[in-house]
Amino acid sequence: MLEPFVRKNLPRLQHLYDRVPAPGRHLLASARGWVLTQIRYSPETFAILRELWSHESWSPDDISAYQLRMLQKIWEYAFRTVPFYSRYPRIEIRALDDLRRLPVLDREKVLENQPLLLSRAIPERRKICAATTGTTGTSLRVVYTEDLARHNWAFLLRQRAWADIAFRQWRITLQGSRIVPANRDSPPYWTYNFPERQVLLSIFHLSEKTAPDYLSFLRRRIGRVLEGFPSVLGMLADFVLACRSRIPMRVVFTSGEPLYPWLRTKIEDAFGTRVFDTYGMTEYCGLIQECEQGGMHLAPEYGFLEILDGCDCPVSPGEEGDLVWTGFLNAAMPLVRYRIGDRGRWQPGNTCACGRAFPLVVPTITRESDTLRCPDGRLFSARALNQLLKHSDALQSCQFVHDQPARVRIRAVARGAAATQEIEKIRRELCHLLGNSMNVVAEIAFAPLTRSGGKIPLIVNQVRQ
């Protein structure tokens, strides 16, 4: 399959891709897009989607019964096929509360035991590897299957139906792919993926200097679907509002970062439409999606959610706690009672004007970070820079400290013997990304820089703007 090959050889392929002229980049992006469409728009995906639609009439009792069956199924599967869980006590799950007899699994434990968390039931040829950097810049490798990719896309299509968006409607995407060369200083800052009717817009070239090009591009595509990281869309919205104008879009979908109320207001004002937010994770063990009435609904078919206090006891409705997930869909790397590091609360009342009985959750989340502002005017969010860390295994944490106007200090806490080599690799990649506008240095530290509440920002801006 092409997708695992691309992920495995990404640095080398990125170097070759950057040397191709714009028409060639459109062709390469479209080739990969065609491969993805075979998964995302397959008959199997639409069969999953039809089943998901049938669940929208579920009652709370229907949801509880379904989740109990899925917990029984995933626990039996994990205990039987995953070496890590074979060391657990064998318990029977006869009620939802029985899950609490199993220990909570934190991110550090997953990092230490990644090979043991892979199921023996999935052949190597079917495994796809992805990576997430989480809240602290720590890279976690996640393995999943093509079947999970189909399920994941079906959930996305269900939410798009809530927003009255048709399949394969043209969309403009601002996410983490490096789709034009880092040193490019003139348009186009975008690449076309024709099979998926998608325009990939670079998040690495946005600045006051390039903003007119971005806004001109968007004005020629009024009424399209816009999607991306909230922080990047917020930067783009700032440029729109600075012109005392508005660029109307059909709808905006956000994911990958917290969508704070002030950020939502700014994005909706700039693009003249409402935002549909999604909370998900690369670990593929849970999903929360916003409906047309503004409710953030737990997807009960995706995973089971507990919200626990510091003693691992369930919190009351309205009380904030740790999000602890048990995923139902990832047969390659099932995670049972996984404390992901984010926080949230159950919404009291648990009813929504949309009529769906799916539980309502308010993710409060702890991921906070500054913005890196280069002397040449380019802006980088945490979501842009954490792309550099996704294949790092020897670092416990990594931060980017902007401590002088033209300097960034990479500050990493070592986990393994290869930490020095990995931080040097990150330094070289960041130099390539930032160009001559910034000096990049690196150091090994004993502990990360923290803020109130123990929060660990990925970017720390110590320079007054």
C-alpha cells in the first residue's frame, strides 16, 4: 500500500517533492489523493456511514447497551491478542462500571510499551504507522489499519451531513502538510488535490507580506468549505478583519487544537459563517463532534469516555476532570482506559436541540502555546512546528523558545541515548523551514518550561513584539 511507504520515507520524498515545479506538485498531491479516495469513498465507507446515520435515533438506553457490548468485545480482543494486556487480571465486563476494575493507562506507560501494545492478530502488511506529539512535544507512534481509516472518514462525513455539506464538495485545507517549498517567497502557496476536490493551503508561509496573496486566493473562492487548525484560521481571520472586510465561506471545520470562544467568534466574523469543531486524536480511541445546534457530541460508536478526578473516580456532571478513553475501532493498537492528557467535563442536562441522544461533552483541554513570529513576518503556530517532532523517539519533551528577536532555542528533555542526534535533526529541519531569518540553537534540559497548572507550551515567546 502506498500510504505506509509515504510515511516511512517522508523526509526523502519531501526533499524530492520540493524540487518539483508547481504543476508537478499538483500531480503528486492528486496521485496521493486518488489513493486516499479509494479508502475514503469506498463502498465499505458508505456502508459504515449508513449504519452511523441509523444510530442517530438511538435512545440513551440504546447507547449504553451498545457501549457495553463494544467494551466487552474490545476487552476480550485486547486480552487475547495484545501482549501488554495479557498481564492484566482476567475480568468479565457485565456492566459499564466493571471497566473501572482495570488500571488507567497514561501516555508515559504507552510510550514505554509501544511494541507490546500491538495486536498479534493484525498482519504486519496491514499495519499503518502514524505519529502524534501530544501536549508536550513527546512523539508517540500509533499503529492502525485501513479499516479504521474508513471508519474515521465515515464519522467525518456524518458531521459534514450535519452541516449540510455534500460529499466531495470543494474544500480549502490549512493543516500540517508541507505542500510548497519552505523558501518560496511568491505565490502559489497552495497545491491542488483534484480527486478529492481539495486545495491544500500552506500554513508555513503566512505573514503580513503574504497575507494579500492568501486573501486574494480566498476571495476568488467565496462559498467554499474551509477547514484547518483553529490557531492558523485565527491568524488568517486577523488579516481578513484588519482589512475591515469579510470573505464569506460556506462553512468552517476546525480540529487538532482547542477552539476557544474568542477564537470561534473571530473566525466566524471573518468568514461569515459558523464553525463546526471536532475533538479527536491520532491515537484513534475517541471522538467528539459539534452538531448543527452547537452541541459537542461524544461519538458513542468510536469509543467509551470516562472523566475522572485525581483519584481516578468519575466526576459529577459539570465538574472538570481527565479524559480517559477506551477505543472501539483500532484493532491494531487498542487502548483501554487511556488517559490522554486532556481535560473536559460532561455537560449538565445532556440534551441537545438537534434531538440526538449522543452524550454532550465540553473539552476544556490543556494544550496552550504561544506563536512564533519571525523577523520576516511569518507566523508559526504550535501545530505548524510540532510537525517536526512526529518521528522523534528519544525525547521526553521538546519546546521552541523564542528568546531573542532573531533566535529560537530548541529546548529538549532526553529520554534515550539518541536524544542529541534527534535534537540536531530537528534543528536542521527548523533551519530549513525558517530560512535565514532566524538563528536556531539547541540544548538538552533537565525539565520542560511550565506555566500555571503545570501546562507545558510547545512554543514559548519571550520576545516583546
